[in-house]
Amino acid sequence: MITFRQRIRTAAVALVTVTALAACGGTTGSSANGTIEYWLWDSAQQPGYQKCADAFAKANPGLKIHISQYGWDAYWSKLTAGFIADTAPDVFTDHLSKFAQYVDLKVLRPLDDLGPTSDIKDGDYQQGLAELWKGQDGKRYGAPKDWDTIAIFYDAAALKAGGVDPAELQNLTWNPQDGGTFEKLVAHLTIDEKGVRGDQPGFDKTHVKTHGLASEGSGGGGWGQTQWSAFAGSAGWQATDKNPWGTKFNLDQPALQDTLSWYFGLVQKGYMPSYEEIGGASAIGTDKQIQSGTAALGLSGSWMISSFTKLTDSAGKKLDIGLAPTPIGPSGKRASMFNGLADSVTTLSKQPENAAKWVAFLSGAECQNIIGQSGVVFPARPAGTQLAIAFNKSERKLDVTPFTRQVVDKTTFLFPVTTNAADIAALMAPRFDAVYIGSSPISSLTKLNTQLDDLFKVAQ
């Protein structure tokens, strides 16, 4: 019989390296003294959640919230180490790519079994969002927090210099044969070191100053969310046979392999930076590439809105950033991966009912409206989302509907939710990196597909 400790340690091997675990040090962990430990990874969201924490403490005398924020990589390393060392927080921000494995390892409490969260109603949230956080046993393991989609961020000055009307970006098309109007735009916005554009005679693809399209790496560790997922989705491809809880993968399908052949082929044309140019696996973000002038536009998530709107040039002048929807693909529709975050209560919490009170507050109207008014993300409740749209329009002069239109038009597809998520990511990341670099052919994904399918056979 495999013990709980053995199971979580086995998962930790897949989730973090030994050095990461050693570096994480101790944490305060959960407590039973009225202080609820809460973790999140997004520094941009911390001020809004501190306001929620203050409001919660005011409404619940004797209880207070201590918030810890860590960067993405350190966050998951510390959390896994916390499960091993019994120092995990009471409540933490959960991600769809992680929660299935945590449910399987029994480190999350079913919210249905806790009084304050036993009556969460699916209908109070963005359609389809609340259901994502139910395990295969039908129990809820996360209270909806926010949601995100993908869109195109662009440098308005780069478009103007190229004589491109931003309106042209509203109905771009793409296909895996010639890239459509999307590739034509990307080629035009690409400029070599002598000032020749990618669609002009004499363009030198080996000495590029500004790439038309930014890159955030191969996407192998996260299903290409901000890389190729919008293209593959609009080609009619889906990652698994069903979602959530698929048991067979589709990396061997032509719809994906043709898409990726075109997408990574943009590097060979000079239109997108190489693996080395973006810093390899620790890719420089699209926001920094646009800020530095090494890219004119790029796909990224709605959680990056506040980061993009703070960008300045070398002289300290604020950049004029615009948004456009993802291109329309061979399916005749545009597409965007739809992802959601939730708050989960750990089984290590010594005060689960109090922790559930905080989770109920986080997913309630008061806190969701506070977060919406900060304009950082789209809260799970529709009213909070409308507040975020309004904030960005009035305070940032930015129309963020390219993100929300995907939901209204029902052109989203779900981030793949499966068991064995850590093992899947560990197998996918190096193989996709190899394809990006050019050391492995696209066809190598067929073998990878077999390896991923075998994970489920072993589990059964």
C-alpha cells in the first residue's frame, strides 16, 4: 500500500527539482490562531486581495488574513514542499493544470463538506466556470476566482510606422499553408537591421531588429496557451478525446502538426524570434519584447493587461498599447483557450471552517467587485467582469473586449484538465522545445502522444 507521504513525495519529483525544494525554506504554514494563511502568485493582484482581506477581517472579528505572494515557479515549488513538510497554507490560489493531481493526492478539502462553501451556486459565475472545479467524484475542490482568455497585444507606434490601420487587426485570418492575412501582417511588421521589412525584397532574415510576432517559448509546458493554442483551436483541434478528464491525447493529429509546422516555421522566416533570442526555456515575456522593440505584436493572456499598460520606452514615455482578437482560422472561427483560477482549502489547514469562510468571501460579490474595480483580471462573477471592462476603458483608455468577446461569441475551448498533469508537462516541455529549436521534427510529437497515452494505462 502506497502511503499518502509516498504519493505526495512522488508527485513532488515531477513538480519540482531538488534544488528548488532546498531553496524554498520554511513557511509559516496553516495556523489555528485565527490567522488564515493565504497564498497567491500574481503580485499585480495582491493589492486588490489585501482590500478583500481587510473587508473580511472587519466582517469577521477575531479572524484575519495573512497573504503571501510568490512568483509562479517558486509558488508551486513552495506549495509542494509545504504539502510534504506540513507547512502548506490554509487557502491557496489554484490552477486548472494543477488541481486534478492535488485532488488525486487528497491534499484538497471538498468545499461541499465545509459549511461556508457548501452552498456555492454554479449559476452565480461565468457560464461553465464553476463546473471546472469539480473532481471526477462530483465534489467541488475550488471556488471560482477569475477567468482568462487570449488576445493580441500590439505596439500602436509600430503599426503606424508600417502604415497599418489598427482596424485591419480586427478580422485577420490564418491557415497552415501560407499563414493568411495574419502572416502577411507579421511579415510586414518584421524589420531587419538595415530597415528592410519582411515583405520587401532584400530582407535579411538572419539579422532582424524587430520581429513581427513575439514568442513566449515552445508552449510545451502549458499546452501552448500564449503561443500556438489559439491557432490550433481555430483549426478545429482539441488536446484530448474529452475535456475535462480526457484519457487519450491528440498530438498525432494533422490539425495540430500542420499548425505547429507553420507556427515554428515563422522562426525560419525571421518573423518570430528564435529559441535562443528569447532566452530559451525561461522565455522573455511578450510584454518585454514589445517594450524593447524586438517585437511589434504578440499573443498573451488577459492577466497581463496591467503589465502591458505600464510599459514605457527607453525615454520613460508610456507606450501606446492596443488589443485585437485572435485570428480566424481554417474552421471559420477564431478561438481562445479558456482558463480559470479558483481558491482551494488544503487538508493540512487546522481551521478548515474559518478557511472556508475566507474562500466563500473571495468568491462572493463584495470581493469579486473589489477585484473588478482594480481592472487586473476578469472576476468569476459577471458583475465583477463588467467592472473590470469599465475600469480599463475609463482609467487605461483600453478596450479589453477582444478578450471578453471570445466568451460572448462562444469561441473558447477549455485548458486541458487531466490527471497526471505534472508528468504530462514534464514529458511535453523538452519535446516541444526540441521542435522549436529545430533538433526534432514535428512528427516526433506522434511518439510523444503514445507516451502520454501510456500514462493513463499505467494509472489504470
